[in-house]
Amino acid sequence: MAGMLYLVPTPIGNLRDISIRCRETLEQADFIAAEDTRVTLKLLNHLGIKKSLVSYYEHNKASKGNMILDRILAGETCALVSDAGSPAISDPGEDLVKQCAEAGVTVCAIPGPCAVITALSISGQSTGRFCFEGFLSTAKKSRREHLESLIGETRTMVFYEAPHKLLSTLEDMAAAFGSDRSISLCRELTKLHEEVVRTTLGEAIEKYTAQPPKGEFVLVLAGAPERPIETATADDAAAHVRALMDSGISRKDAIKQTAKELDLPKNVVYDAALQMDKE
Ligand code: SAM
């Protein structure tokens, strides 16, 4: 019978955040696949667990992934850990999960520490709808392109960032979203110097220019304000669609053209056209 893959989250700072279930899974697994075996060994020593470790990280994941999968298919249970937080979230693991899923191996994710969720919940930003954007590229051009693709994003956006890149990222964000946009900078979460700075992009730039940033950061950026769809806009859209249809354009094309010409979302024009039919 095939074994299983467990995804075991580990503390992002405070070692007491390891759960009973994570501890038991690490104890009971046949082997542990770790992003950095030295980091994991420290955790295992702290927990008093002795277990065989194999390394699984970005640059060996293709060969090690096959080896780990073979061992699981032969009946062993593997616990995958990263250096901190949830494996597979901006950390090695995504490919191993895909490989196991494709081979019909059961994958079990144990809930636990994860920087994106910890930051979002403490940020004070809207949490109902959010998107996780991971790390921005270190290359200026692709970082800017990434940010520009988010200009119309109305959901709260969450980014991981390293301290030495923080200032240039904040500057690029201010260029894309405006310096008044609200942001929560969540630093050293669960650690002694945990800090959440709830401010604007402009003020964050001033703060970290005066005082260079230290530690690990998650940036939680407010989304763009939802554009209120005023009745007048809906009426304009309906009138525009009607005029185009009267000139012989099909309803579908009239909706498409109106959305483009009045710079409105297609669903708004579609709803306005529906309303027009009812009246
Ligand atoms: N898989 C991990 C998780 O689920 O939390 C994330 C790993 S990613 C390689 C590391 C990034 O997570 C850091 O650069 C930082 O942006 C964020 N991070 C991790 N621990 C943090 C902490 N204690 N406080 C703030 N950010 C943290």
C-alpha cells in the first residue's frame, strides 16, 4: 500500500506555535523532507525528535521529488517541512504535491503558521476578498509590470518582501497606486519585535528612508476603491447600446462597443441593457 505525504507547517518565529498534531506527525513519519536540513534539525532538537531527513529545495526538487515519491509509493510516510511557515506557499512543496496528486498518493495538509494569513488577519485591512501576490521580482522591469497589472485590483493585496528590497518596492507601489494608498507593514510576526505599521505608501517611504528596515515583512496593501456605478452611468450605457442597435449593430457587439467607448465593465453595460429591455 502507498504511504502518504503530510505538509507540516512550522513556526514563523515563536517556537511554541508548533501544534500537537504537527509534532505527532513529525514523530510518526518514516522520514522528513526539509528545505534546509540544518534549520529543521534545530527544530527537531528543540522538540526532542530524532528522524531521518532528506533535503528538498528549489534546486534539487526535480531529482529529489522522484526519490521521495518512490519511497511514498513503496509505503513510507513523508512529512514535508520548509524553513518556516506552510510548505508550498512561496516555499518548496508545490511541485511535490502535484507529483503526489498525479500519482494518486494521498496528500494531507495540516493547518498551521503561515505568514500571509497571520499578516492579513492583523493588518486592519479588508479581509473579505484578498489576493496573495507572493514575492515581487528583483528585476525592476518585471516588478513594475507586476504592479501595473494590479492597478485596477479592488481586493486587498498581500506581498512577501525582504528588508533590503522594501524601499524600492514601496516606491514602485507608490508610482503604481498613488502615495495615499493605505498599507499595513507587518514585521517580525510572532517574534519579540513584532510590529504592524498601518500607514500610507507615502508615509511608509518616509519612515523607512529615515530608518532602514530590518527583519521579515509582509505587506498588506488596500485594494483600489470600487467604482460606484451611478444610475446616470447605467442610463448612459443603456442609451448608448440602444443607439448602436438602432444603427444596425447586433446587441452583443453594441454591449461590447459601449463598454469600450464608455470605459465601463462589460457586466455593467450588460445589466443596463437588460434593464432597458424591461422598461
Ligand atoms: N511558506 C512560508 C509561510 O507560509 O509563511 C513563507 C516562506 S517565504 C520564503 C518567506 C517570507 O515570508 C519572508 O520573506 C516574509 O515576507 C514572510 N515571513 C515569514 N515569516 C515572517 C514573519 N515572522 N514576519 C513577517 N513576515 C514573515
